[in-house]
Amino acid sequence: MRIRRLAAEERLSTSFPLQAYAFEASPMAAARTDEFRAYLPYNAGNTTLVVEEDDVTTAAASAIPMRQNLRGAVLPMAGVAGVATHPLARRRGHVRTLMHQLLDGMRDEGHQLSALHPFRASFYERFGYVGLPRRRTAIFAPADLAPLLRAELPDEVVWERIGAGYPRWRAYTNRCLRERHGFAVFPDFRAVGLRDRDDRWLVSVVRDGETVGALTYRIDDHAGTLIADDLLFDDPYARASLLQFLARHVDQVARVSVQLPPDELPELWLTDLDVRVEARVSRPDPTAPMARLLSLEALADQPVEVGRVLVELVGDRWLAGRHLLDGTTGKLAVLPAEAAAEGSVPAARLTAAGLSALAYGVLDPVEVAVRELGEVPVDAAAELRRLFPRELPYLFVDF
């Protein structure tokens, strides 16, 4: 057995077919190879590792160099994707070996975070990942948005194909990256696939020359469904402008399906809105995303409330040892344990998943203990709660 990094063209005959078997209808049609060839430019900057046995590819995993917002700091993030194993080589530890080497390399290149969409969450929890909230889907009839057609709104609405509007959309999502906790974006080489496919409409809300809302969508058929991607907006005015645009499709489509951030509440948009909101999670699909810290440097200089706690990190390849998390200056410092006098600071014992859950804001310290992701005494929980208050992350991208 050997592990090696693939050159771009090699993916056509190695990792792509293996991933297709794992995640698509099978056997694969011959024309699918041509489609894979068209995807190559959008994978050019990925790191793809494979396991080979007797010149046969038996497992593959890729990392996409991305960026993610962690509590206001935009950091390099490794998006793990395409993890697949040959059916005759499963349960032999190949994925564990690949994940270790893949994340070793991405961490060495400066990636402080990692995220993925798991086939089974418990499998990746052992690698230090913790669950993030899944985006919601809201389904409603455009007729129910009719009251918004009477609203006088201050913004301009721009409608165009995504191929033409891509620079506007990309600039706006990059601004969302800077402003929204958990938000992540693809690197340029991957993101331009949306422009090149040109299979979406883009509606943008513009105020004083600046984009304050955006939505990409397609329509499956007359009297069918307007299928919208993520509803992105700065404020209620921008959201109302986007919903007003959807209301204008009342005589064209029977329903609208739109993706929403996990903290959005469409049942409060309008009186008498008949809406179904769901976030279904199952195995093997659809699953909720997961993320983890790859380096304690991701926490440095985060704005925090005053607090101090000694943490011992256990059971992980990348986060280990005893560290003092010190927020007495209003910014988090990660210091050697020796910076705290013995017994003077509350202490907790955390797994990588436990610390990641706190950093991403998805679990309270008590929940970390209940989930057996750490041992958190009451005094340490109070300090950790000040350093890492609950905050819902919104990953945004699928990969």
C-alpha cells in the first residue's frame, strides 16, 4: 500500500470514478467521464490523496483550500470532500490514514480550520469534528407574499443571469464572509464554476450603489417550483425586496423553495404565511456539516469577555497539551499552562471536538460534558461560557 498526491489529470481515472461510485448512481455512464473532464479546472487547486494497492486506487480524499469566518476572524479552512473507499477495501483503516496525512499537510500549509459534510457524523467526531447547524428550507406559495407587493421599499432590484452578474455575486459573498460567523467561500478556481455553468438567475438588491442582498435561483417548469439557493441579505429591507421579487411569480410557479440560514424565522415574515420549514438530517444523506479547529492559533486575539480557564486537550493528533486560555485583556490569548499558578484557575479536560464545539459556538460547556466531549467542572464552565458564548454558525457552501 502507498499514499500519493494526484496530479490534476490523474483524477479522471482514479479519484473521480471512486467518488462517483460512492456518491452517485452506479454503474457510471460512459458520458460521465466527459463531465468529469469538464470539472478538472474547478479542482485544480485541491489537494487529492489516494491509497494504491497493486496499482489499484482503493481510497481517495481531497481538501479544498477555502476561507471561513470564526467569530469575526477570516481564517484559512480546509474543506474536506470526496472521501471514498473501494467496496472491497472498506473497514481497513484507509480513510483514517488518508485523513491524518491530508490534514497534516493542510495544517502545515497554514489552514487553521477544517469543515466537511459527513457520511456519518460519529465517524468524523473521532477526528475532532463537531456538528454545525444545517441550513433550513422554506417552501411556500408565492401568492402568500402578495401583501409585500404593496410595500414601498428603498432599494433597487437587479435581475440577470449569474454568468453576467457573477462579479457582483462574488463580491457580495466575500463581504458576507467578513461579517458572518461560520460563513465560508470557495477559492476563486472553484467558485467560477457557478459563472461558467450559467444555470441560475441572480437577483440582487442594491442600495446607494452597494449590494445588500442576493439570491440565485432556477425554475423547473411552468406551474412548477422556483428553486432558490441561499437567501442572503443585510437587513429586513433587503430581505423584503427579495421576497417581493418572488411574489411577482404568482402566476408562473405554484411554489417557492428557498434555502435559509439556521437562525432565520420565515413564520414571522408575514401574517397568514402558509410555510413549511424543515432541516432534515439522516444517514447517509442529507447530513449536517461538521467543522473543527486544526490549530489553537485560530483562537488567538478573538474578542472575548473577561475570563480565564486552563484546558487540557486530549485524544487528538493536532490539538494537545495543557494551555491557559486568557481573556483578561478583552482579547483571547493562548498561553502555556505555566502562565497560571497551580490551582488558581478553573480547569477543564477537552477533546478536540469539545473545544471546536465551544469555538464555533454550537454547544454550551455543560453540553460538551453531557456529550462526553470533555470534563467540565462548574467553575470552568462559567469561564468557558464567557470566552465562547453560544453563536450559530452558517457555513453557506456545499462541497
